[in-house]
Amino acid sequence: MVFNFRLVSDEIPNFRRDIEIDADASFLDFKNAICDSVNFDKNQICSFFICADNWEKEKEITMMDMGSDSDQDVYLMEDSILSDLIEDEGQRLIFTFDYMTDRSLFIEMKEIITRKNLKDPVCTLSRGDAPAQTMDFEDFEEKVNSKASAAIDDLDEDFYGSDSYNDDELDTESFDEMTFEQ
């Protein structure tokens, strides 16, 4: 069985990579295929995150155990098989490739191809330039600040709500039912 994944970037709108990889491959194999497709250094610290439909991170698959004190299970790329953690088309993942500036690629499993196996992963679509693997922190701050400034400029007086207050909108029954500890 083969998984077909689509990779996109929130930094570069026309960037796309499609990677086909055997379902029995490890996340390390997948990471290496991604790095090969975008010319990233394979030795940089990175992680996958299995996500819910809304891109909320649920499980992390890391390159190495960082000695986390949490009660959560630690999943290592070299020990984690894709088919053990990914089951359905539409499954979403985040591949964080730059921890310093929290930059990532967004991945969705587009198709499960049955009755086919692959020895090595294959990049079947390569469109657009990949984001730079690392970004100078000062450049990152400048980019964030310019986006924040543009967002503030886009706000108008309606952003903060209406100026009028309506007593009918206040749910006083909820307050009556509440008890407050002192």
C-alpha cells in the first residue's frame, strides 16, 4: 500500500510537493523524502505532528527523544511506521522544519493506493520554490512585524463591535444560577 501526500507552505503560495511513499516506511524515511524534494539539510532538528481536521496538533513524532517530562508517549521517527499512525485519506500533518521561528510545511494525505508497494519514496509533483530551511531571526522579526502592522492598518472601527449596548442581550438567568465561592 502506498500513501500519496500533498505538501504546501503558508509562506509561498505556489509551492507544492506530492510524495508517494510506502505505507510501511518510517517517518524518518518520509522526512528524508521531504528534505530531498526541497533540498533541506537532513540533519536539522524537525518534527511531524499528527493533526486533527482543524490543524490542531495531537501527536508529535520527533527525530530524537528530548527527555520530555510529560506523561505523553514519545514517538521517534526511525521507530514510527506511517501506517501505524496514519489511517485515512485526508489525514493532516504538520512538518516543523525550523524550530527557532516555528516554520512548517502542511501535509495532507490525498490518496491511499492499494495493491502497490514502493521501495523508495518518489516526489511525483514539484511546483514552486520551497521556503528557505532557516531564516535569520532578525529577518523573521521584520516579517512578523510588517504583517502585524498591515493587519492593524486593516482594522476599522467595526472591528471592536458596536457602540450601542442592549440590555436584552445580557443573559441574567445564567448569573442567577451561578454560585460564587468566597
